Amino acid sequence: MEISAIEKLINDAVALDELHVKFDGSQCTVIAVADFLGELSRVKRQQAIYSPLAQVINDGIIHAVTIKTFTTSDWQREKMFNLPL
């Protein structure tokens, strides 16, 4: 699966300010940035990003997903130490 297809699945379902995706074989790493994420619990944040990927995960195309979520202000601070994927 192409990274652009993963990005499209997420972007079609969730309005994000920034999205960074790394896909290596069957492992996917996602960094999602949006202010509304700050209003959600950690579990709800994960679910918001995981949900659009559920079908490709169930189909076995993606076997493992790592999701990191940030508000825009948190991301400004975080990306100084951790470069985007």
C-alpha cells in the first residue's frame, strides 16, 4: 500500500492540520496534528486516527500501527526534538 493511500484514508475521515505517515512493509507509523485532538481523551485520539485504517488492518495490509497525536502547539515543541517521519 502506498503512503499516499494511507494519508488519503485518514484525511478523508479526519480534518488534520498536519499528517505524517511512514509505511515500512506492514508496519505503519502515523503522526497526526490538530487542535481538536486536545479536547479528546488519549483513547479517543487513537480511535480517531485508527478508525479510518480499520479495513486495511482487517484485510492484513497493515499489521501494526503506531499513532502519535499532538495539538498544533504541542507539535511545535515536539518537532524541535523529533523530526517528522
